[in-house]
Amino acid sequence: MLSADWDKDRPATTYMELFSCALDAAPEYCDDPRVEKVCRVKVDFKNANRKGFETKRKYGFFGKKSWLIDVELQCIFGSKTGGLHFKSLIAGAVSGTATAEFD
């Protein structure tokens, strides 16, 4: 689950990094040398319906309005594309896009 604080003056995107480790027990931190970065997932929620999301205003009532959007990512292994496929869900419904960016 990702939480993104978004206002209309910034791109409606957020990122998440996906890591992998072949050990039976995962290390405590992702900077362990046995942990490898798989990809960075870019979540674009510019087309999300903002109704019902928590809002706040900077600097009081007349300040800029922003939305707190909780985004759930689903990773589908071995999809038709032959690799990793991601879906972004907002309030339980598929919304926006999620794409993997490999180094």
C-alpha cells in the first residue's frame, strides 16, 4: 500500500521500488548486499476519481487543496507479457496505471 499526497500543481505519480532476495529468511534491511533491486514501479493516478478521499489545505481555508490517496499495487507474475505486470487499485477499483521501470 502506498500513500500519496497530491495536489493539482504536481504530477499525479508516485514510485515504489521492488526488491528480491533468494534467502529463506529475508534480511532486516534492503541495503543488505544479498538484496537486489528488481525494478522501480511508477504509479500514475492522474485519472483517479478524487471524490471520497481525505483532503487537507495548506495554510488554512484559503490554502492549496491536496488529496491523500491510498494506492494498492498488485503484482501479477507470469502474465501474458511473460514478466511482471502491475495493477494499481484505488478504493478497491483498478485506477490509473502502474508500470515497471528496469535499470
